Amino acid sequence: MLFSAACERNKDSILAVLQAWLPPGAQVLEVGSGSGQHAVFFARSIPRLAWQTSELSANLTGLGERIALEGSSGLAPGSQIPRPIALDVSAPGDWPHQRFDAVFSANTTHIMPASSVPDLLAGAAGVLASGGLLMLYGPFCDHGIPTAASNVDFDLHLRSLDPAMGVRDAGVISEQARGLGLSPVADVAMPANNRTLIFRRNS
Ligand SMILES: C[S@@+](CC[C@H](N)C(=O)[O-])C[C@H]1O[C@@H](n2cnc3c(N)ncnc32)[C@H](O)[C@@H]1O
């Protein structure tokens, strides 16, 4: 089964943000669920949570294995993790027709090409209920000013692996989001120089 050490390090601090912001009984769409560890941990920790995972179709198998093994036992009362769906943010037909209270995505904006980030924002705006939240966890810089040396190094490392990858600018993301009807409402500092950017869909 896929395993992410980073997920084990960041899951508690992300859980605290989810607990502070998600409404009771939230229906959440996760974009780029990776190993599925976040999904299982959050659904074991938050009652009445419906957490819909998703991944690129090429990466769906590993995610599906974890959800099949761990996605139906030991969950918090009333919580559920439906079967994962294939979702490439840049494929408009992949976005579900269901409405969600929140869209969550961890450590994806620096992996997908910069041109796909507005697709993530637009897709989220399209599936969020009025007042729903988009929550983006990961490393970000601000108007070209990196927030930490570790993020400069990480950005260089990513670009050496693939020039299409790179740490994204929170200011640029916020401007793109505003144009799509998503208002920035919080920028939560997280351990290891990460952040959670939170946007609310305008009514
Ligand atoms: C670094 S992993 C993070 C996985 C997981 N969210 C976590 O925190 O461990 C980045 C994920 O983004 C996904 N991804 C990359 N491009 C994507 C796209 N265009 N649409 C949806 N997911 C994408 C990858 O498949 C990968 O699982």
C-alpha cells in the first residue's frame, strides 16, 4: 500500500484546522488524495464526516487499496469514505455533479503544473455549495518572496525534477480565486513552513 511519511507528520495539525472550520456533518471532496492516509485519519477523527477521495486515474489503484482496506472500519460515528473517484483537475468532465461543503487538497499545487492551479480553483468553485470552503494545504510563497529558506530549496528541488512543478504564490492563487467567486478568508500558519489557505465560495 502507498505510504506517505509527510502525511503522518502533518495530519494532526491539518485535523485541527478542519475541526475549526468544517461545519457539522460536512461533505468534503479531497483532490489528489495520494495514499489515502489523510482521508482515513480524518474520517476516524471527525464524526458525521463524508470524505470523498479522488486521484488522477493513473494513481487511483493505490488509493483504492487503502480505502478498501481501511475506509469502512474504525471510523468516527456516522462518518464515511465512499469509493475514490478519478479526478484530474484540468478535465472538466471529471468534476462530480454533487455539491460539497468543502474541497480540501494537500500538497498538490506545487506538483501540478501552474496552469492547472486555476483549474483546481474553478473546479472547486463549481462543486462548492454557497458558502462552502476551499482549503489548500502546502508550502506557498508570497508575491515572489519565499516564506522560508526551506521552501526556496524545495522549489529549486522540484524545478530540477520537472520544470512544470514549483512552489506557488499564495497572492497569485488568491487573485485567481477572487476572480472565480472564492473569497480568501484565512491563511493559517502550519508547522514546517506550510500554510492552509482557506477560501469561501460567494453566495
Ligand atoms: C505530493 S502528492 C500529495 C498527496 C496527498 N494529498 C498527500 O498530502 O500526501 C500530490 C498529488 O497530486 C496529484 N495530482 C497531480 N496533478 C493532479 C491533477 N492535475 N489533478 C488531480 N490531482 C493531481 C498527484 O497524483 C499526487 O497524488
